[in-house]
Amino acid sequence: MRDPMLRKLRAGIGLLVAAFALGAALRAADPPDPPDMPEPPEPPSPVEGKPFKGVTIRQGETHKGDIYQFAPSVDVEGTQDGDLFVWAPAVRIPGTVTGDVFVAGSSVQITGTVQKSVRTVGGSIFVDGTIDGNLQVYGGEVRLGSKAHIKGNVRAGTGQLISYGVIDGDLDFTGGTVLLGGKILEDASVTADKIEIQPGARIEGDLDYSTRERMDDELKKVVGGEVDYNEKPILAKEEKEEKRSGWHPTPFGFGVRIAFFTASFLFGCALLALFRNQEPKVTEAIRVDTLRCLGIGFVSILVTFAVIVSAILIITLIFIPIYLIAYLIVAYLAKIPVAIWLGRLILEKLNKQPNPFAALFLGLVALYLVFALPWIGILAYLGAMLLGMGAMITTYIAYRQTRKAADAMATAPATPPAEAIS
């Protein structure tokens, strides 16, 4: 027991030393400013976007073009002529979307028309309108009202599925409970704790199902095709639940979380001390252009895979662990700017002075509380990592462009003064 703990302690100290060394090297690598040379004006920052505000398309209005937005709320009462990519706590679509819909939110309501497919992740998803394409949904609960009409297929991984609408295609469900009161015009595949049949339920095609209790006789009354029971999926699901329920918090596990939180706070304080002037620019990048930062963070993962493949192809395998270690260090530190940004938001809501160190501490507390949640914590950690990495990369690109403009101005030949006209 002592040796693994000693190795973890040494690894943590080594990581701390590596972070300080990396920061010092980056600062030392910056060339000094030219002597006696006026500082050139900074070019416009590439981080330009809409502030953190809601998206509203009023009834009778039409917005043309795709929407990519991180917002506190989304209301589409009119027409969105294009795709809709949004991440918001509350999303309402009583109007029309002519393109695809990609939504992540706590509450999602679609009572209008989506002329292509819908992919959504949320706590509560309610559909009582028309979707011309497919519906793919993951979250806590999905409800298809009596006016819901899904012209494509439905794939759901939720705690509960309640369906009173019409599904023209197939249904593929894996989750907790299914309450079926609507119609499925093709086949259905269901892995659930139980299936409840309501009046008006009908499956025109075949049904493959796996539940805790077999219910062939009841299901054959509403299925037009064959009914096939397979116990393997539900047994595998029960085994996973038993393993998950067997985990209990221990003082050691709690201590590990406290240790990681303390390490993150110390790393954040060190980064604030080293790069105090850059911190406002990084948090501003997160505030005004969240989706762009997320995209850049995701692209950095693709670049990492490309670098590894390239290194393998040219047989420079020694480069792979070095690059991976550097990337993992940056990925670990990526949550620091997100914590500062989140802490500043909380302090502003409380009408407190946004001190960066206080914001760091408060933001880390909020993040680690979310990270402790099952499933949601994994998604939140991944989102924080991508967002922080994208913001740091964006700020670094802006910094390099500024230095490049300064160097170009410093090396440019001076313009001779105009001669006086005699």
C-alpha cells in the first residue's frame, strides 16, 4: 500500500515541477522587445463573437443561415432556415427548422417542425411535433406526445421512454422503462427493465426485446410481426448495475478527490502567477466565442492522432510518448481557465469583485462537484477540457499574430521625412 502511494506522490511532484519548468521555458523563449522602439498597436483579436445571450426567433421572423450558439436559452417560434447547433439549459422549438437540429440542454421541447433529423442530449426531452428525418436522443426522459410524428427512425438511450405518437421507421431503445401507447410502423428493438403497454399501442413489424420478466403473450397482442425474447442484453445490463451499485465512497476515495482538487488549485495559482496578463484574454475567449473554442479543442485531439500516425509512419516512435506527455499535461491544465471563467460568472452574480484567485477556487469547487456525478461528470470533464484547450490555443494564436506584427514593424525601414518645398 505504501509503495503505490509513494509512487503517486512522486508522480504528482514530478508533474508539478514539469508544469513550472514548462511555464518558465515558455516565458524565457519570448524574445525581448526591441529597444527604443514604440510598441505597435495590437491588431484586432481573432476572438470575436456574440456575447453570452439567448437565441430568440420570434413568430413571423425568419433567420437564414446556420446557428452555432452556447446560450442560456433558445426559443424558435418563427423559422430557422438552416441547421441549429445549440448548447443551452432550456430549448424550445414551436416553430420550424429547415435543417438538422443538434441540441444539448437540460430541457428540450420540440412542438413545431424539423425538416431534417434531430440529435439531442438532455435531462427531459419532449416532442409533440413533426420530425421529417430521424430522432436520436440520450438523457433522462424522452416523451413523444400524441401529435408527435417521426418520419424516420428513433434511437433512444434514456431512463424512460413514453411514446403516444407515430414512428414511421424503426425504434431502437436501451434504458430503463418503456411506456408504449403510440404506433411503430416498422420493427422495434427494446432493452429495458420493463415494457408497459397502453391502449392504442401498435408495432406493425417485428419486436426483439429483453426485459427482466418475459411477456410474450401480452406483446403478441400489439405486434404484427414476430416477437423474439433475448435475455442476454438485460443480464448484461443487470451485471453493470450491480458493479455500479457495489461502489461506495470511502475516506480514501474522498481523499483522492481532495488531493486532485488541491493539485488543480495549486497549478492554477502557479499559472496565474506566471501568465497573469494572459488570463483575462483566455477567459474572454471562453466568454465571447465558446463554440469556437470547443471546436478548436476538438480539432487538437484530431491533430494529436494525426501526429501519432505520422510519427509511426516515419518510424520516430520516441517522439510519441514525449508528445503524449506534453498533450496530457496541457489537457489536465485546460480546466484551469474554465474554472476561472465559471468563478467570475458566479462572483458577478453575487455582486462580488472578481478576484482571479477567488474565481479559480470557486470555479474549481463547482467543476469538481459536477465531475463527481455519474456519466454527466465525464461529459462535463470532456467539455471543460476541450473548452479550456481551445481557449488557450486561440489566445496563443492571437499572441503570436501580435508579436509577428510587432517584429514586422520593427524590421520595416523607416520612412524618410518629406523635404521642405523651397
